[in-house]
Amino acid sequence: MSIIFNEKTNQFHLHTASTSYICEVFNGILAHAYWGKRVKQILPLEQLYKIKNINLAPHDLENSDWYSTDVLLHEFATWGSADLRTPAFHAVYADGSTVTRFRYKGHRILKGKPSLCGLPSTYVNSDDTCETLEIELFDDCKSVSAFLLYSVFEEKDIITRSVRIANGGKESMTLKTVESFCADFPNDNYDMISLYGAWARECHIQRAPLFNGIQAVDSKHGASGPNHNPFVALCSKDATETSGEVFGLALMYSGNFYAGAAVDRYSRTRLLLGLNSFNFEWNLGAGEEFQAPEVIMSYSSEGIGKMSRQFHKIIAKNVCRGKWRDIERPTLINNWEATYFDFNEEKLLNIADAAAELGIDMLVLDDGWFGKRNTDNCSLGDWYENREKLPGGLKGLGEKLNQKGLKFGLWFEPEMVSPDSDLYRAHPDWCLHTANRPRTESRQQLVLDFSRQDVCDYIVKSVSDVLRENPIAYVKWDMNRHMSEAGSALLKAENQREVFHRYILGLYSVLERITTAFPEVLFESCSSGGGRFDAGMFYYMPQTWTSDDSDAVERLYIQEGTSLVYPFRTMGAHISAVPNHQIGRVTPLKLRGDVAMLGQFGFELDLSKMSVEDKELSKKLIAFYKEYGEIIHSGEVYKLASVFEGKSSAFQIISEDKNTVIVFLYNIQGKVGLPSKILKLQNLEANAEYVEITDEKDGTVYGGDALMNVGILQDITHDHASEIRVFKRK
Ligand code: GLA
């Protein structure tokens, strides 16, 4: 049993294989007692965490010189009563009051993992692999309940958490803040790790010590990234890749979020993650419920790498769904950087011929196939083919590709509308907008109002019609601007601040309808690259275009940062032309290939113009990927060297059966006269022998103990050099 309620101590113990998460009902309040390495039992809270001399703190327990709600470690902190810190819950009631006092009312323990109404969530295939605890907290003055849901994935060392608010009162109320994760740590000896960036520079890693005050990352853009990713971790100051404590949280949500650590005057740390309360309100009528998104919690006492591996496993197996979750996905050629808008059927077929010759599985037709879109200023919303470019239509092109042995993939940007489009002319009120204000365009486009059912229905029909009528095996679902003037023509004034969240609920419903109607189709999400790279999206689409920056060196940063939380399996990664279109850098094809090899492998250049030598090397890269792709994407990842700490990068991947070890080595910049680096491999079997099967080192045998303790020489010393080494257990 992974969830135990101890009636004597009033403590809930949630156990994974190596973690314990403990809460305690203290004076009626659900208090946070412990999150860390697995323990059998702990003392009652009042014997554990004390602060003396707490003047100025409100006391709601008489005769206590040490305790106040304002210093208690909370599990779901509310606003307005005797806790003056940043809350997880804040509401305005019909009488104008803003006080909520949640007290423990009851709990139940369930087998399996319930889904969340309208939102993506982790799931299990068999109820035996997960247990769920639901705790009801109740405010008896307003008859409002908060149902906290904790699910324990014991073997995966993961706990998930979410909250549902139920208005059992007779009047409506307005939710202002509902954070899905809230826990107080007894001290502030931590660094905060988060992922920041921009378009084409996503998921860079930052780490900074906590200070007294609030340290936060968030999104107010209507999409989860790329400025900050909906992930945050606290780690002990001494934490490294392989040692120290790490408390990682990833939010399964694709819109506005908040992740913050608030250190108070007594050096306690409140960690919060959930919906962004800025510009958020939700009117909850009598008898109604509100479901907040789920947080995935990954604790490690063995460093950052273990936190990442736990995230990888749960996202790959308990977030991603459908046919494509487990099987290797097609290699592809995408025509975007090859042709941009300047293509016709002949050009595409020439590229397809070269792709077929190399052994690539699929051609993806990117932007520009619909309406009259020859540049990015028109036609979004008009999802019918351009017969001037494609005389035989999508069907004709798809059939020709299929005859060449290639699958056919297609780009859409369904959430958008161009002012110059038939759709906009027919329905100018279908975009997000605020009355009497200019509609700010970005890339000359506006965002469709997915909070409206009629808009959602229209998009489901337009996309489904194309998928039904044409031989399409893959969809790239793009979203190329974030939101401004985010109002809806259909909502009343008091509901306008619900638009951002309603949009995401509408998007999720559209994705659910389309992806379940077309289970064979592989869906890839994209938001100008990794602008919406979050665990919520993976519930519908198992991979994302990682970044519009396809330069191999930049990708080392972006892919490493992204892999802090998300598995390589979820990352689209393509070889593009040199000089690179984003930053002009010239790198060898080998480096570009070896970097793309980690993700969902493809090409994004005009293959019909490739030299004979490059074609030969590409064939080898594709053959290697086809042989080892499955291991790369299902194996455990160990980061041996971080590009953020130097000019080189290295990953080690161990296959699920532990028989194959692949080491990826990258050197960005060479230096003369320095000793080559030694890299120690990790988590091998000490007594086993491993034989190397990499070309010129073929046949060399190493002991597992030597690989881990002595290491291997990283003898690539030139600029932009790379090497992939494969070891097999004997
Ligand atoms: C975005 C995507 C690119 C490409 C273009 C097309 O920028 O990230 O990969 O699809 O849109 O307009």
C-alpha cells in the first residue's frame, strides 16, 4: 500500500519506492509535514517544527507560545484568516468577504488514477499500479470544499497532485487564486531551478539561490512558454547531477501559469505552482465545481539527473497516449526551411525522390498549402488546398508520395485566423478581442476564440475534413503567436477574465475530439518551436517541434535544457542547411546529424540539392537511427557533461534491458594543448564486460567498473566535433 492514514497521529503517508510525502491534520488544518527520502515514520508536527517568539503573527490556538497558523507548514494555504503569506487559494464571496478557512472534513483512498474533468492528466493502464488519496477540506461558513487529489505512482517514484473546488453554498463566488501545488518547507536552504528563454532560444537552464521574498517564473501570454516553462525545482545548495536533494514540479497545463517560491520572515519557504492568478477570475455558481490542473512531482535524493529520469518515464508512459506512445515514429523531411512558401508539386516531388533514396519515411508539407497563402499575411482559417500549387490537391500529392513509399504529413495552424481570410471576413467576431480596441496583430494574424463552442466546432470540422479526405499520416499543429486583447464576444463582463482558461479548455476539447477521431495519425505540437512545450500538450500530441532554431550548437543548449523535464522522445529534431538560417553558423553534417539523433529525427533542407557525399553520410545517419532510435527513446538518460558548464556536452543512454549503452559526445570549441576529458559512465553493472562496437574502436572490451570509475576518453577535440559510441554488455 502506498497510501496510509495513521489515525493516532492523524498523518497521511504517501510512499513511492524511495520517497515519502507526509501531511498531518493539525488543529483541523491540513499541514505539510515532510517531503523527501523515504522514511517509515515521523514525529507529530508540533515536535518537529517550532519557532519561538512569533510576535505579530495571528494566534488561533489559545495558550500556545510557539504555534500560529501563520508559521504552520501548510498543504493548501488559504487567504484572509490567520496565515498572512502568499496563498494557494483566494476567493471573493457574494457578501464581498475574502476569508476562507479550510478544515479537514474527510478522505478516501482509491485504487487507480481518476481523470480530471476537461483537463489532461496522468493515467494508468492498470489500477494496480497507482493509488489515489482524496482529502476534502471544508469551509463551514461558506460551504465550500477543496478536494485535494494525490496519486502515487510507487514504482515510478512520482506523486501527482491537483485540486477541485466545489461551491456547496447557495450563492456564487469568484475564484481569484487556485494553485495546484502548495507546500511549505521548514527552511530556505535551497536553490531554485527553472527553464527560461525566448523564441528560438527555448529551455535554457537557470539556477539561483532563494532569497527572502518571492522568486517566481510565470506566463501571462495565454500559452505556457517559451519565456518560462511550467516547471520549477528546488534543490539543496550542494545538489549536482548525481547527488543532493531535488524537488521537481511540472504542471500539466498549456496556458498562463505561476511557479514561485516565497521565503518568509522566519525563513520558511512556500512553493506554489498552478494557474496564474494574474488577470484570472472564475465565477463559480452555487453547486458548481472548478478543476485546477495537475502537477507532477518528482523528488530525488540522488541529484538532478534522477529527477529528470523520473519525469521522462512518467511523461513517456503515463502522459502520452495512443498508438504512437510506444512505437518508433517515422523519420521525416519537412519542406519549411527547404522551400518556405515557394513550392509547387514538382519541387516537393523532387525532394520526395531524394528522401526515398535516403530511406526517409515521410514528407511533411509545412505552411503555405491552403487558401492563397504565398506569404505569412493571409489565409489562416481557410483550410482548403491551393490548387495552383497543388493541381492534384492534397489527395493527388499524398497518393504520389505513397507510391514512392513515403507517408504524407501536413502542417496546420488551427487556432489562428488571418484578417485577410474568408473565415475572418465571414466571422470577424470569432477572434479574441476586446470591444472598441484595436486588435493587435502578430505575424499578421489573430487568435481564434477557442472559448466559443461554435469556433471549436468549426475547427474540428475543418481539420477533420482534410484528414478524412486525404492520406494524411501526421499533423504538425502549430500556434505562432501569443494572446493580446484576450476577450470574448460571447462572455458577459463578469466572465471576461475567464477567457484565458476557457480558451485552453476549448483547445483541449478540440484536441481530444480530433486525436480520438484519428487514432492512426501522429500529432506533433508546435508554437513557433517550443513555445508551448508542456506536459499538458503531450496528453494529446506525443511530440513537439523543439525549437525554430535548428543550428546544431544552439540545439545542444535547447535540447539539454528541455531534457531536464521532458524525454528526448518528445523532441522533434531536424538536420537543416548550412549556413544555418537562424544564426548563420556553419557546422558539419555529422554534428547536425548526431545532435538530431537524440530526438525525433528528420531533415529540414532541400534534399534534392544535397551533394553525393552528404547523401552517403545521411544514409549512414538514418541507418544508425533506425537501428538505435528505439533504445535512444526508451532508455534511461544520464547527462555526463553539460553544455551550460563548458564547451562540450555528453549524454549516456542505457537501454531498458541494460544490454546496450550509447554515449553521445559533442565538442563545440576546440582548444590546443589541454588534456582530453575523461568521462565516467554511470549506473552500469560493475562486474559485467562491455564491448565497444563503434567503428574504429570495434571490439575493445571494458569492465563495467572501469567504465564507471576510470571512464572513457573524450578524444574529440576539434570545433564542432561529435561522436556516438555504442557498447554492448557481453
Ligand atoms: C513556425 C514553426 C515552423 C514553421 C513555420 C511556418 O515558425 O515553428 O517550424 O512551421 O511556423 O509558418
